[in-house]
Amino acid sequence: MGRRAPRLQPEALPDLAPASSAARQLQEVRMFRNAMPRYEILSQESLAVLDKGWRRLVSDIGVEFLSDRALDLFRAAGQKVDDNNVRFDPDFILEQVAKAPREFDIQARNPEKSVHIGGDSMAFGGVYGPPFVREGEVRRDATMDDFRNFTKLAQSFSMLDSAGGVICEPNDAPLDSRHLDMIYALQTLTDKIYMGNVVSGVNARDTLAMTDILFGGRANIEATPATISLINCNSPLRWDDRMLDAQFEYSAANQPVVITPFLLMGAMSPVSIPATLAQQMAEALTGITLSQLIRPGSPVVFGSFLSNIDMQSGSPQFGTPESAVGLLCTGQIARHFGLPVRSGGALTSSQVPDAQAAYEGLMTMLPSFLAGINWVMHTAGWLDGGLVASYEKFVIDMQILEMLQAEFTPLEFTEENLAFGAHEEVGHGGHFLGAAHTMERFRTCFYRPFLSSSDNYDRWMRNGAKDAAARASDVWRKKLDEYEQPPIDEAVREELEAYVTRRRAELGD
Amino acid sequence: MGRRAPRLQPEALPDLAPASSAARQLQEVRMFRNAMPRYEILSQESLAVLDKGWRRLVSDIGVEFLSDRALDLFRAAGQKVDDNNVRFDPDFILEQVAKAPREFDIQARNPEKSVHIGGDSMAFGGVYGPPFVREGEVRRDATMDDFRNFTKLAQSFSMLDSAGGVICEPNDAPLDSRHLDMIYALQTLTDKIYMGNVVSGVNARDTLAMTDILFGGRANIEATPATISLINCNSPLRWDDRMLDAQFEYSAANQPVVITPFLLMGAMSPVSIPATLAQQMAEALTGITLSQLIRPGSPVVFGSFLSNIDMQSGSPQFGTPESAVGLLCTGQIARHFGLPVRSGGALTSSQVPDAQAAYEGLMTMLPSFLAGINWVMHTAGWLDGGLVASYEKFVIDMQILEMLQAEFTPLEFTEENLAFGAHEEVGHGGHFLGAAHTMERFRTCFYRPFLSSSDNYDRWMRNGAKDAAARASDVWRKKLDEYEQPPIDEAVREELEAYVTRRRAELGD
């Protein structure tokens, strides 16, 4: 370092609120807009190579759709259908893709928390899908109580736009009806947007029916969507029946679908990033084409979930250099097609919320900002290759997200911000702590972290020598203690509850 | 996640070497070149505001130089000198800055490890200056043995170009002569470039004399520099005598100096990033001007060490959003002046090598790549606000650096890389594990981490349930065990040793 920073006495400045002031500011901003430049690494020549690649894939090899309804639509539109395989005219695909909106809104039941998808907006949702939970040193099956806890935490952190959807698998709830419990929890424990269930067409219809209840009928949600759903490709080049059934429901109801090739290079795609990007384009664009045939103009998101396996063990790896590069390219590719884009998250292979979990998570989250991703899933809580929803990692991820939101807020370069008067006041070799310029701004001039510690060593030892994971454990317990359920119209809540009860009985649970 | 990745049997693919194959590849590349685009966030208008700012600072307020030799040079060059304060003609500064080379080489005693500074080259050095060491759970005073250990570790990791300089303060070595021990260790335990001592002009002369011995005389190191030294500003706007004395020695001998404003916003600069950037320009450019007056054309680096204090406690904070933004701007500003740039590192306030240490470190390291920083100090081992050199953090930082070097290696977009043949072979819904394209490339297709674990949970538990810090502890101990001293001409080594012995006696230690 070469020089030491002066340590100030605590009394040198008036007290700041212990909680993050920046967090409160962001809450007032409603949602994050990334007005910083995009970091684009693909040349026009590289894009042309990729363009040739996806065109050849969709026209020569084709894409399988395990859905008669989908095949009928493609056949009627003049595409070449053999068994389940569809060979496309690439220009037909581009015509359909052009019908999708470049940007759209998703309404939350609290209008302050409605979300815009596309342009420079970035919306963030929690981890999606883990069957296990980690709480401190304990790793165990996830339960419905865990699901509710994570939903409450998502409500408690203002920088998160959504708890997500299947934030963890509630293994103690009956399989056929647990989607009802999850949607009900998302609708009542948060007032933010939520993701729809995609396990089957039936589950999608239940999601839509409950969304109708919450938002006052189908016409209202068709006018402004109120849920967003993840449709994964069974890569390579195959769309499975159950997810397609869900896609049919959501697109028909004008609810956005995130059309996502699920690509772990080496398993579901070739061991080459360019090849994987071309495949991702072929898969995403054909899925998007289907939505436009189901309902022209229905909202879609160009989805990406791209990482690689370890070629020794076959294990998926997350937060890798390859996934970061793929993510940067994906943002640029989606903009090339005029589509909102989903990618990123705080992904990691680490089994615990340690240094690896943090560097791998940030290795995916920071490029999400650079790439201008619009819908970021798995923002909070992802651990152990996505098998675990971690309470402590959730808090660490919220800290990282809040830092990045502060970092990707453009500076103002004005004469006044040069603070020449402060230099006149302080002069050579002095310090700015007591300068008038400082005193006027010290409450808000810098981002203040809520989890990171910059305590000196003695103070840190006196405070229990807690590392970031231990402090994160304190934070989520406190957040749950302080959680307040957002108000909901009791008649609506009763109607939702009645729907859940009735459908659970019908489903035999 | 929505879909699970297939877990392969270990026997599905032939054995890969346990160590990182990417590390070996990078070693052959000799040093890292960042051929990815720069991420530039300053508009021409913002640059114009900053330009106005530094011009006003150097001409209206001026910069203090506590050195009669410096004041004489400025006076003789027609600048306005009052006591220690120099008011500059900004255009005079630009004339002098234009004399500095845009790029230059630094020779290592092993020519394979010589380094280029400037352009798209990035060179990386270890942490610099901590008085304490952390080893596992123990934090204690640093010793000369620690210094030697870290120097050996720096030799052992191919992605590091230099151990640095004062990698830790050897508190058990006599104060007046410890610089001799440090330089001797850097010269003999590594064959990489090393940093010069800057505590005083005397120490700089010793560094140069020992460098003369190692590289065959002053003429050889004047022709191609063989050491690089850090000159810090006593910000705001003051250059102190001891560092200036060192700068005189190094610049006169044509050895590069890294002219670095040391800016913790709120203490040494105003609580405004634009103001701090303008001050940084004023300080760096006046220091660089001095080097050009000492010896026109002598190599310099535009240095930056920019973070902020916590406005509640006064503690320095590292890995902050503000420091990342400042870093991005600094790269662009240095290129604006045609100068190589130093910044970045794996900085953190965290007291232990935990999640915070990792996310704060990466929050500075990733922007170092985006900004195209040429000389990155504090790349490995920095902990606890720079007060601690941590063995475990050193290894974690090496992991992060190697990942970033892989990430910032441009892709090739060719027809062949689209792997169309692999798609023809695999078809729909299959997997690429056994494809010919995969089998030909599986050894090198992806970066393989040496520290990160993607073991499944059961295997990870069986292997001792070690987190990243615990595994890092294993790695550095193994590296030290396996360390081999690079060969050195025995006559040269004896001459160095004799110099150290003689000078230690002269210095009274």
C-alpha cells in the first residue's frame, strides 16, 4: 500500500443510519435501469458467422417439437415437418421474431413494484429450482416453510424485483398440488411480480387462473401481463411436450415466456462457445417463433443458460470464464434481434457460501450488467450447482447486487462535481473530512454496504470475528423477524385460498 | 434450474492431468495480452470537464514538491515556484508528458519472463506493503521468512509476472537494511521482474546497485529497464521528499516509476469521483513531468490507487462500487494521455479470506481487465485493507486471475468452430460427450480451475468438506514444498551477497 489511511475517531462525523442508505434510495427509484454502456465483444464478422450457423442448423438439421399442436402450427405456416422434426426457412423465423415486442411491462399487485422488461431495464429474480436448502452448516431437503421463508426474504430486499418461481422445491408438499401452494405464497407473501409454474399445461392453467383472481380477470392480465414463465429447451434441438404445453397456455394468454436453451457445453452442446451460441440462437429463435404463431405479438424473452461441464468428472461448472464470455455475447445477440434477454445470476458450483461461491457468483453477475441483461434469474440464493438454495448465499448475493446497482449508475460530470472549492479550502497535504463540501454530502456520497465489514481488526474481533457467511446468517434471521406481510384485499385472498383448496381436492392431494 | 445436468461416470472420459492445463498454456504465452475491447464509460464531454479540472488545479492551486532539486528543475523550466508550491502551465505539462514512452519493456533475469508495459499487455504483481501476515486462523507480524515464502509462491504461479516489491514488511529484519534482504530475495528466489525500494534515495541507490550486478552493469539496465518502482503522492497535491529522492534515482537511471496519487475519497480527495479523477490527473501528470525533467524519455506509468473511506467510521473501504468506477475511468484517462496505466488488484477490507474477500477482490480485478490496466499491483495476497498479506488469499487471487486471463482471451469465430459435424453426429436430444468433435478437444476446450471445486456433495464431504480457504491452505503448502529455486550464476549470487553484507555493515545493522 505504501501509505496508511488515517483512522478517524467515530465522533469525527455525525451518526449515519446503521442500515444502508443506498438501499433506501434504490427502493424509491422503483426498478434498476442500466444506463451504462454495453460491453460488446462480437465483431460484425463474428455475428455473420453465427448468423450462418443458426440458419444452417434450423434449415438442415431442424428442431424437434414433441407437440402435435406445435407441429400443426409450423406445418400450416409452410415449414417442413417430418415426424417431430421441423426444418425451418430462417427468413420465416425472422419474420415471426419481428412480431415480438422489443419491450413490455409486467404488473405487480403493488404498482410501485411493476417491472419493465427490455431496453435498459434490469429486473432480478431469486434462485429457481433447488431441491435442497442450506442453512448454516446444515444441508437438507427443502420444505414449504423454506419456500415461504425465501419468499419473505425476497420481499424484504428492495433490490430484488421478484422472489422468482420455484425458489426451492417444497418436498414436503404433495407433488401434484404444490404448484398451488407456491403460487399462493408468491402472491400473498410478496407484492412483487412472480413466475408461473411450467411443469405442465395443467399447472400453467392454474397459475393463470390464480393470476386472474389476483389481478381482476383475464382481460386485465392480457392487457398488461402479470406473470413471467421459464420455458427450457431439452437441448440439443428438442422442445419437450410438457414445457410446450405450458408455453401454449402462457403465450395464448399474452403472458411472457423466457425461451431458454439449457446449455452445458460438452453435454448439451459442442465444446465450442461459437457453436453453442449458434445452437442457442437456433433453439431460442424457434421457440420464440412458436410463441408468435400461438399469439402474434405475445411477449417473449431471448433466454440463455450457458455454462460448461468439467471434462474430467462431467460435473456442471458455474461462474466459469466460458459462461461469462457466452453471457456477454448473448446480450449482444439478443439486441441484434431486437429482443429482451435473460441470462446471468449468481451461479456457483461451490458447496458452501465461501470465497468460491462469491467469486463465481460475481463472475456471472458482473457480466450480466456489462451485457445489459433484462431479466436476471438466480440472482439470490443459488449454491452447489443449483441443487441448493442457501439462506446465507441469498444475503451475500443481495450485497453483491446492491453494489453492482450502485456501480452501474452513471456519474455526473459537472463543473460543480469537480469540487474546486473543497481544494481551495483544504490546500496541500490536508484532508477533506471536515471540508464544507464533505459535510454537505457525507450521508449519501458513497455506497454503504450492509454486509461487508471494514471494521479494524480489533473491533472485528470484539464483535465476534464473524466472516461474511456468519454475518449473512444474522442478516436473514433479522430480516425474517422483521418481515411484514404486504396488505392484500381479504376477499381476494379468500378467493385465492378457495381456489387452492378446490384444486387440491380435484388433483387428489 | 429447471433441468438437471447429467452426471457422468469418471470413466466416461480419459484422465486429465490434475493440475490446470490452462495454466501451462498461459506459461507458454509468456505474458498476458488483453486483446478484448476496452470498456470506456467517459464521454468526450466528461473528459473535457476533467481536462478543465486538472488544468485549473495545477495552474490556480498548484502542487507542492518537498524537494529543492525538483523545485530547481521546475523553476528552470519556467514554472511559477513559491516556497514549495509549483503553479504549472498545463500545456507545459502536456509537452513533458508527450516525451514519456507509450510502451516499454522490463527485463527479467530469465528472458522468458521479461515484461512489456503498455499497449494491450497486462502484467501482474503481488501485494505490496502489509505489516502483518495471516496464515489460516493466525494473524501475526510479518517476518523475513514470510517475505521469502511469498516470493517463492510468486515464482510458483505462472500467471504472476512479479512477486512485487515489499510483498510484506519483514519486521524481524533491521529497519535500515531490510531493503537489501528483500531485493536479494526477489533477485535470487524468483527469476521474474521485481520492484525497487522507495523508502529513500539511499534505498533506491542500493536497489540500482544490486540490479547493476544482476544485469551486468548500469549500461545494460539503462538500455532496457530491469526494475519498476512505486512513487506515491502524499495527496492532496503534495509530493514528499523521500519518495521524490527515490524518483530522482530511478528516473535518472531510466528505470520506470509508477507515479501514483494515493486517494481515499473523503480523506485525501473530495467525496466526488469526478473531483478525485481531476485531482488524480493533476498529481500523476505533475509527477510524470518531474520524471521527464530528470531524464527526458524516461519510462513512467500513470498510477492510480483510488478508493473511499467509510463516512461513519473513517475506515478505508476496498472493492467498492466507487473504486471500480474510478478504475474504469482511469484506464481511459491514461490512454487519453498516451501513457501506460497502473491500477486494480484484488483489494478487500475483509479480515479473512471469505466471501467478502472474494467479491471485493473480483470487484476490482474484473474492472482491471475491462479498463485495460497495464501494471496491476496487489494482484495476490491482499487482505484486511492491505494491512495483511494472506497465504490463503494469495492462492484464491491466483485462481481468480487465471480465470480472468482465460475469460479475456478472444474467441475465434470460424466456420469450423461452429462444429456443424458434431450436430450431424449427435442429432436431437442427444449428448456431445462422446462426439468426435468433443474427443478431439476435451483436454483443452475449457479452462480447468485448480482451486474451485465442482465435486458433487457426497464426494466433497468424503474429501473433508473443505471450503475454498481450506483448499487454498493445502495449495500454498504444496507449492512451497515443491518450490525449486531458479538457477542463478554463482559468481553473480556471491557478488550480490557480498554487496548486501558490505552495505548492511555500512548501515550499522
